[in-house]
Amino acid sequence: MADGILRGKNMSLELVIFDVDGLLLNTERVWQDVWCDVAESYGISEWTQESFLHVVGRTGIAVREFLNIVLQGKCSTEEFLETARQTGLKRLESQLEVKTGVYEILDYIKMTGIRCAVATSTSRVLTEERLRKLHLIQYFDYICCGDEVKHTKPSPDVYLNVIDTMNVCKDNALVFEDSAVGVQAAWSAGIPVVMVPDLVQATEIQQRQTVKIISSLHEGIPLLDEIQKDGMKYERCI
């Protein structure tokens, strides 16, 4: 755990909140392959799998600025983004998978009686479609999506919406996130957050902002068990 996290407030867990893409669902790696394939189709030989790490989890402006550099006039930024979007959506219809430990941790939470929610930047239509397809939607008491708040992550809006709707104290909730943008959103909302890195590993900033960094949601089960038995004290470090 990050230095200083286990001091201060005592947490009695009432609500667990999950991101979706890259955490529950293995969507980010599909998008990484899609962007690589689309770049190849436009003859952008400089694009590699690592290039996607410059855009994953970033805002629209930052993504466009990066693409303006690497596309080198071979196509417009908007054309590339739309081609990638259409290709990715079609590919996810057949390649959508649940990440390791998802069913197990959701079953554990259901068994304990703790309430469970989703906070995602993805639209309501796509989120519900994917959660239903993979038999996950029944686990969640509430779902808040990116098209239902004014500002998406890293803004805290989606997390604040969940906390207000569920009427839970921030200190009694716990977020699971996979990206720096998501961690920032939860941290800005004042909710303790656990990071499960997907494509991009945690930096020193995320180490300070999180309760713990784990390699899969399987590791989240003993953490939740610990909190249930003993509570968990934490302190905001930044």
C-alpha cells in the first residue's frame, strides 16, 4: 500500500464502485489492436502497439494533438478516429471478454450484501449492452454512465453522482479503477480507490492516490475480506 494510507479514518464498507472498460471488460486491448490495424491500413508505419499507450485514457484534445503528429497527413484525425471507432465497435461484438477475477469478486460482494455500482465514461447503451451480454448487469444496484454527467473522467462527476444517488458516505465506499484518469476521478471525488492497472502501469502519482495497487481483481477479494473483518484506516496523501 502507498505510504500513509493506513492512518486516519476508519472505513466501514457499504458500497463498491467499479469502472468497466479495462477493469471488468478486456476492451482496452481490443482497442489497442484496432488502432494498430487502422494505422497500418493508412500506411502509418511508425505506429506500434506502444503508440496506443499515448492515447488510452486521455482526453479528446490530447488524443487529437498526438494524432496530428503521427498521422503525417496520410489521413485526417477525424477520419482516423471514426474508422477506428467503427472498426472497434464491430470487433467488440465478437471479441468482448471478462477480465480475470471479475465474476469471483462480484460473487463475493453479492454474498456479503454490500451494494455494488458502476461508474463509467462509456455511454449507457453500450455499457448495458456489454454487461448484459456477459451476464454482469444483475450484480449492480446502480449504473452511472458518461453520457449522464456533465464532465467525464478525470472529472469526479460520475463518482459523485453514484455517491449521491446511493446515499453513501464517501468514506464508506471503495472504487476499483484500472487507469490513471479513473484513479484521478475517484481521488478528486474523495473516495478511496484501488488500482488494477491494465495497459499502463501505475506511476508515483497513482501510488499516492490509491489505497492499494493490485494485479487483478482476484487480489481484491482478500482486501475486501480484510475491510469487512477489521475495517481499513486510510489517509489522503496529496
